[in-house]
Amino acid sequence: MLHRTLPSRRLHPRISMREDVWICWNCMGRDDISPVRDLSLGGVFLETRKTRPLGTAVKLDFLVQEGQIRTDAVVTYRVPERGWGAQIHGHY
């Protein structure tokens, strides 16, 4: 039996992250911190029970040893009780 592989809609591959990668985020005037579950050049998935509406702007601040990495993103999908994904728009 042959298995067909559907083409991915993603422009960039996702990388699963270890549990020690965290991100500070600000959304709707509130700050929080969450573990990063996967990351790509174009987006990120955060593990959190705090839901945010689709289309909501988010400021992300990655906690890395190399220094400060900040970017703007928009919430693009949610997984109930697990977290939400955001499309990254740029860095500053």
C-alpha cells in the first residue's frame, strides 16, 4: 500500500523545543511567561492555559543566554487547555 504525503502549508519547518526554553509575552496589557513548545522562522507555539483571541497582537521576548530577542506576533491558532500559536512579524 502506498502512502501519500500531503504538502505542508508551512513555509519554514518547525523545531520542537526542550522544556527549558521560555518566553515572556505581553498581550492585551498583561505580561506572562510560558514555555516554548515549538518554533520556526515564522512562528511559535506557547504552552499556556491563558487563551487569547485569534488576531490578537502579542509582544514576545525570548529568554536566551545570547541576549535579548524581541519580536511582534499575532495569535493565529489555539489548542484548548494546551496553548496557542502566533505568527512572527519582525524583531526589534
